[in-house]
Amino acid sequence: MNQKNREIDWSRLNEIIAEHCQERWSLIPLVQEIQNEYGYIPPDAIPIIADKLKLFPSAVQGVISFYAQLYTEPRGRNTVRVCRGTACHVRGGKTILKLVKKELGIDEGETTDDLEYTLETVACIGVCALAPSLVINQQVYGRMNPKKVGQLFKRKDENHEPA
Ligand code: FES
């Protein structure tokens, strides 16, 4: 089964809402806790949250959309961020992004069906001397080239956490 379409245990959602709905200004901690529980905020949860907090669903959606770290789609276990800053761009960053997209079979902002990887781009990773570069979770990979990209994603189950 495609893991993105897995069943959601709604009982936990109701418990989380019950813990927070008496608090004033509880929307952000509430949606954060829902995201911690499910890995994202299921869109079907938005009208339920809105109802409990006596808000419009559009207001809940607006707050979620405002914060880049809140997600309404499942995320991959690993987040790949390819740099598209100037230093990386002039050293072939565009090609690196293209190759990463090809390796993972997804576009920017998307997650692989097996929920292993989410692909994003960033303005600058802060290691311009190592351009072109990318980050997987907290691990920086610099001076990327086509061969390195291939090696990096050869084993899809590779642990990309820093040693
Ligand atoms: S521009 Fe890519 S690391 Fe700074």
C-alpha cells in the first residue's frame, strides 16, 4: 500500500484536541502536537480543530499556511534541501537539483511514495565555499557532482543522520 494513503488513527487526534481546547491561544501548540503525532496535519483534521476552537476552518488553514514548518501533507523520513543560492548556481547547482529530482523521481516540494524523502530547495545553506551543496536532514554534502549524487541516493535506506 502507498504509505501516503495509510489509515489515520483519529482517536489520538481527539485526545490532543481535548488536551488543548480549553486553553486560550491554543491553536499553534495544538497543531504542533498534531504534527508531532502524525508527522503532518491531516487536512481532514482542520474542520474538527476549527469546530472545537470555535474558529473558521479558513482561519486554521491560514495559520498553518503561515508557518513554513507546519505541513498538511505527509513528509519523508529524510528531508533533502538542494541549495539554489548564487554560489551554488554558478557552480552547477541547477544540474545537481535536476539530478536529485531524477534520482528520487519527485519534484520540489514533493515526497516519495515510500515516505523516505521530501525534496526542497533553499536560498543558501551557508557553506558557499563547498558549492554546489545540499543538505540531507542535518548533514551537509558539499562539492557535489553527478557521481556523488548517484552515490548519495544509491541506497534508499541509507541513514543520513550525522555520525
Ligand atoms: S549559495 Fe549554496 S551554500 Fe551558499
